[in-house]
Amino acid sequence: MFFQTLRVIHLSTLISAMCRPALLSIAVLLIALTSRLHADNGSDSPASLAVLLGLDGVRQELGITPAQCGLLDSLQADYKKQAKNIMAIGQADQDAALRADWDIRSLRKQYNSRSLSVLTADQQQRLMELQRQMLGGSLLSSVAEQKLLGLSAQQRQQLASLASSSQAQATSVNAQSQAGQISDFRKGIELRRIQRQTSDQMMALLTPDQKKQWKILSGQKSGMPEIHDPNARTQSLFEGY
């Protein structure tokens, strides 16, 4: 908003005082800074945007160009490789699993920011709308989303508690799977159940006005399935790879 205001206020002055190449350089700088600002605001999504942006349906919705596809493919490959290594180390014991969870969150935020920087401002906005439609209430764990909706301190505290409980449940399920106590099929079912339950609980914390605002912010309905839909095949958005 700051850069947009600055551009409007000083546009006529810049045109009369500077040559065309200088104006072009300033315009490029403003666009880059604005895009970076948008990227920083969306990097704390609970899902891996590197993985999400690899889905054909999402790319079609955003109008991703061939050049952008190449950059996003590279980021996704790097993210998946590092995430797999982290999760492999986390199989050692419970303490290692907890450290792995923390490292995955840090890695996800880093690659979310890098993935968003590839997109235009319009694409970033549409991606946020798609996340609200696909992730549901789970996206409310994002601090940026909480600020956008004007959540109270009590609401933020309750959301943090739900997110912590959800993470603990998911860690337990992963540990059972690693120990051979449950099958991979059962693991997938349990992780989807946890995500669906947490999403519903988080959404229930919103006031009626906040829910209306959320619906507006979700934008035009897409044909993308929700994450908890077994046919979505996107459980990896939360598991790291």
C-alpha cells in the first residue's frame, strides 16, 4: 500500500523530472518491492506452497507461464529433497521427531517465500483465495491471515492451542507408522481426519462477521478439491513432501 500510494502521489513529478530509462528502473524496483511484501505476508501458510504450486489445477487457475513452471519445478524438487532428509532423520526417536517437525516448519516457510516471489501480485492474491478454499480453517494458523481478519488476542491464543494439539496428534500418528504399528493407508486416513477436525474447530472460532469476510476473501469458487478430500492426493502439503 505504501509503494502504491508513493507511485500515485509522485507520478507526475517523476515523468517531468526524469528520463524514460530512469522511470523504467523505478517501476521495476517498485514492482519487485511490492511482490516481496506480498511474499512475506503469505510465507507462514501451514501448507507447502512449493508442493501446492506443483498441482496442475492450481497452475491453470493462476495462469502460470512456462518460465514460472521451470522455476517452481526447481524449487519443489529442492524442497522435497530437503524435507525427505529431515523426516528420515526424525525417525530415530521421539526427540528427533520433534526436532524434525520444527525443521520442516522452518524449511516450509523459507520455500513458501521463495515460491511466492516467482508469482505476480495478481497470482499471489488468487493463490491466497485458493488456499482458503482448499485448506479451510487450517489457514487460520497463519499470522498474516489472523491480522487480515482482525482476530482478537483470545482467538489467536485458541488457534495456537488447536494448532499445537493438531501437530502433536500428527507427530504421534507418524511415530506409530514409523514403528510399524499402523499401515501407510491408515496413517493417511488419520492425518486427513486430524486436518479436517482441526480445520472445523478453527473455523468455529470466527465470529459471524469474520466468517462473512472469510467467504468474500475466498474469491471465486474453483474446481480444486479440498485438502481433506481423499481424492485430492495432496496430503503431502502438510507432511513435507
